[in-house]
Amino acid sequence: MSGPKLTERRTTMHLTTDNVTKVFLDCLFHDDEPTEGYIKAEGIMRQVGFHPGRLESHKADITDMLLDLPGEFMATGGGGMSFLNACMDKHGEQWTGLHLKMEELFLLGMAVGVVICLMPRDMWTILPGSMPYYVVQDTGLCQTNVDLVNSTQHQTQSSGNENG
């Protein structure tokens, strides 16, 4: 009779430009691969369809990297922050100078259900730099803010209809 199996401890993936690039590219479809069942994520400049299996296999890595962002991005911290501040990590160090890499990180996060954009695209113009605010669901419970955003959008649409 064998004893309990020991599980290997996973290494935490830190937030770096190279790590974001590696995970992002691996989660995309490869040439000649069927794209049925893709996972869609809409960013600032582009929409992406991710391979569901590879995306799921990288979920822990994506979460690790998102948790390296400043506390203001966390649902349990500041409750969300401007995209423009995502170039810094939680230690106050700049991890990238490229908006492209910041967008890739948030696209991955949205695709795995860990990141939520706090305002619809048509309202971004009222935000600093006309850039969206994102929140990282660090509690593991994504549904709360999704319900809040959907409720707010429904109330806005309803209030316009009630007066007319």
C-alpha cells in the first residue's frame, strides 16, 4: 500500500514583458488549428480569440502575473485602476514600457474571468487619457462586480426609457 502522493509545488510566474508575451502567444491559435470554441476577449485596440485548452492551462500563470500589479487594481484593494497605471508592479517597479504588453495581460485576464473592465467602451472618453479602468478579482469570486456593472448599465438604460 502506498502512502499519500506528494504534489509538486508550482513556481509562481512573475510579471515580466517576456512572461506576458510567452503566455499570450501560446494561448493564441496556431496555423491550421480549428478555431471553434475560441474564448473572445476585447481590449483597447484589438479583439482576440484564445485557444480554450491552452488558456485554461495558463490560468494560474495569468493570475500570478495579474496579482503582481499594484494593490489599487485588486478588488480587495483599490477596487480598480486606470490601464495607464498597469506599467508598474506592486513593488513600484516598471515591468514594461509598452501599452501593447499591458493590453495583452488584461486580454488574458479577461479571457480567464479574472479581470473586469469597469465601464463600457462608450464611457471611456470621460476617464483620464480616455483609457479604461480594470479590476482584478483577487478574491476568486468574479461574479460580484459583473453583476454590479450589469445592474448599473441596466439602470442607466432603464432611466432613459422611463422619461421618454
